[in-house]
Amino acid sequence: MPRRRRPTLRSVSRGALALLLVAAGAGHLTWGRRGYRIVVPGWATRLLHTDKDAIVVASGAVEMVLGVALIALPVERRRVGAAIAAFFVAVFPGNVHQWRTGRSAPGLNTDRSRFLRLFLQPPLVAWAWWATREH
């Protein structure tokens, strides 16, 4: 009978990241959908030729797909990790926009929370990168 390997810190971290992405994506598609429109800057709707709701829905769907792919596609782990890191970078302008405009969104209803949220993005990028590399 083959011995089962114990999960490593990276594999547990990947699972937690996948869960975070799926949960955040589900929030964008359900309870937070209306509130997250505030985070979308006007220039993004002009650039993408769409409305804020479509951007919120698309970002939620992308989060869920990336979370599932992180677990379901172990052979593509490095590429999925790079895509997750790129996604975290891509949504950062929305966080800056929300902080600069002082508008509340779900869970971010004070100037302090909106400001501190900006400092969460670099660790998220680093987490995605680290968790999907073997060494």
C-alpha cells in the first residue's frame, strides 16, 4: 500500500487561496454585486466599452475560475499562479479608485479600511506567486 504524503505548507496555502478566490468571486456574483460597482472606476467602463455591473460580474467569474483552476489543474499550477497574481494587480486600480473617492463597498466603509485595503494587494500577489512555485 503506497504511503500518503502529508500536505505541505504550499499545498495548504494553495487550497486556502483557491477557497478565498471562489468565495470572493461568489460574493461578486451575489450579495456584493451591487456594492462592488462602486469600486469600478469610470475609465474602466470606457476602456472596456461596458458597464460597471458587467465588470463586477466578469471579475467575480474570473476569480471563481482561477480558484477552481488552482486545484483542478495541478500541471498548470505555475501558469495559474501567474494569472492569479496578474489578476490581483489588475484589480488594484479599483481599490485605489475606491480609496480616493471615499465610497463604501461591502466590508470597506471607512476611510481607514479603504486605505489599509491598498496594502493587502502586494501580499496577495506574493501569496499567489509563492503558493504556486515548488521551491
